[in-house]
Amino acid sequence: MKNDDSRYRILIEASKLTQNQMDGVARYLHGLINGLWELTKASEEVEIDLLLGNYIISLKDYKSKNPIKYRPEVIFKKGILMNIIYPFISRFFQNDANFNRYALWNKIRFILFQLYQRRYYPVQLTLLTRLGKGRYNDVIKNINQYDLVHVALPQNILFLRYCTAKCLVTLHDISHRLFPDFHTKDNIFRSEKGINLAIEKEADFKIVSYASQKDFLQYYPIKSQSKVIYEAVDISHLTWDAPNYNLSKKYFKEHEKKYFICIGTLEPRKNLMNVLKSFSLLEKEFDDIHLVVIGGKGWNNKSIKKELGVQSDNVHFLGYIADEFLGYFYHHAIALVYPSFYEGFGLPLLESMTIGTPVIYGNNSAMVEIVGENGIAVNPNDSLGIKEAMKFMMDPETRNKYKQLGLQRATDFSWRKAAVETLDYYKKIIDTSRR
């Protein structure tokens, strides 16, 4: 129980894991939870549970059962749409080698999740006020029994506004404050409201980089404590060959086509437009070079090209790619081109270095801290400079040099290390609260 000083009871708000697509926060939760499980599975001192939507389950149950059980199409129990139609579509398309059908399946899956999300996903702004009004009283009582509630995203603490339990909030960045033009008004509103509520509740903060911590403390004076604990990546589930993935076999077999890779949600902050300008300059010198863009929005290659004004047939927009296939595209790329305007950490950079693919990155924010001299830093606004870095990386000796440097740097990050530091932080916060 909460008053038993011999045990630490921790609840991790992990609703992001119920999404169909693994974004950065979902990857963060997945890696951290796996690391914490390895540390605590034989421990009687620490009890860790997960809050998935309105459901609380033990970490042991989550790990011992198929996690798919807790994805939205299964949590949503009330309709024919998810219970019958969704599994049928899944069986029909999931193992099909035809990329057009694979893309159609992704589109259908996204639409179904949107229908689910609007009605049931607890962190949506329209649903926030429901917690604490009758139907969720039992959930609040259960949450308040924990010594500490760890919230993986500031916006999600809004779901806990009526809870009295001690909170720890992971802060990934404050890009909404530094670059408001890169965000929707809704996202700015929810981010700001979440951070301010966390401060009001005197939550402690777990921050993913020193650069983000510096930015945060500059704009948000807090009375509570903050600690930097780096993220990590897990590549154990990735495959290098993707034997059943038609698009990779058709266009990007090793030794058939040379390409750079650009990974990330297609949003202004990621600086895709300058990458495209840089590639167009490079393409004038090397007509056999390609650019592969992977990220949310635009599984239809022709429509996104038209929207962005891309004329080249050597630019390929693949849209969202399932995690298990990312390893193939990383592994066979010349380099990752990631000249973002701002990153709180930059998971794709670490993912690429861990796989052994060199990186070209923006010389700002946490990217300098994470990569440093182990990749090529560029000015995000300098298309010619980005182009020259890409050209430089095409040299085999240069590429191998940065491959080795990146692999070495990647060894400084691990989810076990992150989990150890996080668990120590949990205990420190709880011990302080008890005193």
C-alpha cells in the first residue's frame, strides 16, 4: 500500500502505447518500460503499473501477455467496427507483398484509429474534463494510491488534473515555446497548459537532454527538481533484409541504388524543404543518387510530391513505415540527413548511429550534445552547406570514418542505463515526499 515505506508503488501514464504508430514518445515509453522491467521483475521492493487510457494494469501483466491486447482496437470493446471489421482487414492485408495494398491498409488503419481516438483516447482536449466527473472517480481513487505517477508527456498531465498523487513529468522539449510557428495553436495551448499544470502541482521533471533542461529552466522557473536522463534506442526488433516488403526489394536493394535517408514527421521543424533543395543541387552533379523520405503524412508518393513541388523522380516519399522495416532503410543508406531546426534529443540520430549509418545533423539544440564530432554538423538554413555535407559523405573513407565514430558514440546510451537512473530518481522523489 501507499503507506508501506518498504515498497515503492509507481504508476506510469503510458497511453501513448495504445497508438497504432510508434512516435518518439511511444518509443521512449517502450524502451524505458522494458528497461524497468528487467530491473524490477524479481524485486519485491518496487511495484510498477501502467495507466493505459482508463485501464491500470501491472507491468508484469503487460510483459507476460501480448501487448497487442492493450492496443486501441482491443481496448475499444463496444463496436462491431473494431471487433469484427478491423481484424478482418488486418488478416487480409498484413502479409500482402503488394505495396499499394500495404499503403491502403496503413490508410485504413489510420482512419480507424482516428475514429477510436475521437471517442475514447483520454488525453484528447475534448475529453480532459471528464476525468473527475462521476464515471472516472474510481480511476482517480486508484491513481491516488500510488507513491508516484510518471507522466511521459506534459500534455498528458491534464488527464490527472484532479489527482493528488505526486507526479514526475518527462519533458522532451519546449519547441512550442521557442518555435510557435512550427506548431498548431491547439498543440501550443495543450503543451503550455500541461507544463503550467505540472508546475502548479509541484511535479518534478525528468528531462531528456541538458540543452532541453537549459531551455526549460530559462522559460519556466520551478520550485521542484529536474534531472537529465538520456533516452536510448532499441534496434533488436529491426530486420536488415525485409524479404516480404515489395517497395524495398523493388527500389532499394543494396548495390542497386545509392540513397540518403530523411526520417521524421513531415513538419516545418524537421526542415524537409531545405533537404529537398540541397538534394536538387546534389542531383545536378550525381544523377544516380536518390533521397528516401520516411515519415507521417503522405503515403501517396505523387500527391506529396505535388504538394511540395518536387520534380525529381529520384525523391521517394514512403510515408509511415512500420518499425521492423526501418532497419533496412537505415542500413543501406549512405547517411541520415537530419538538419532539424530544433530537437529536444533527436532519436533518429541515435538510431542511425546505433545501426552504423553516418549522420548529417543541424548544429543546434540537443543534437550537438548527442552527436557532437561523431557526425557532420550543418547550418539548417544553408542548403549549399547541406549539399556539400552530403557530397562529402559519399566518399567511402569519409562515410566509414563517421560510421565508426557514430557506432562508438552510440555505446554511451542504453535503456538499461536510462532505467537504472530513472529508478533511482523515482526512489529519491518518493523518499523525499515521505519525509
